[in-house]
Amino acid sequence: MAIDPNFDVNREQVGEENGLDVWGPVDPPKKLGIRGTHVAVDYDICVGDGACLEDCPVDVFSWVDTPDHPASEKKVEPTREDQCIDCMLCVDICPVDAIDVDASRE
């Protein structure tokens, strides 16, 4: 199951964390929602393999701890989503399709 490309319409923004919008539902530690807007990561399906973090040419991502989450205990956070150049490499390389980049959602 991939990230919903229309999450900003289909989900409610439930807050902000580390300067990023958080889209629900959120019920830690099992449900963590989506983080980011322009560059969005679905924390509920992210397996934390780090390919996006390693390959991003402008270092959009950083690691965050997500203890006791069933998919992985660390996730990639689009900490610097404002630096994104819309190359889509992160979208293409994510093994579980947990990332969406949409320039219209800036």
C-alpha cells in the first residue's frame, strides 16, 4: 500500500512536529500519520531503509526515532523539504512507496 497522493485532501492536518505538518490519524506508537507537505513521508508504511536519505542530492531527509512502531523504529523525516528540487529520486527509490513529492503543495 503506497502513500495516498491526495493525503492533503483526504486526511486532516492534526498538528506540527519539528516544523513539519502532521496529517492524521495519529495514535502513537502504532499510527504515526504522514509528515511533511511538499515532500511527504507516510510514517505508517516507511520501513526506514534510508535509501532516500542516502541518495537525495540536496539532503532533504534526516533520521528520527519512532520507538515501538511495527514497521521500523526509525523513519526518515523530510526535515528540509523546502530544499527539495523535485527530482523525484526519493519517490522512485523508496521500496514501499512511502514518499510523495508534489510541487503544487508548497
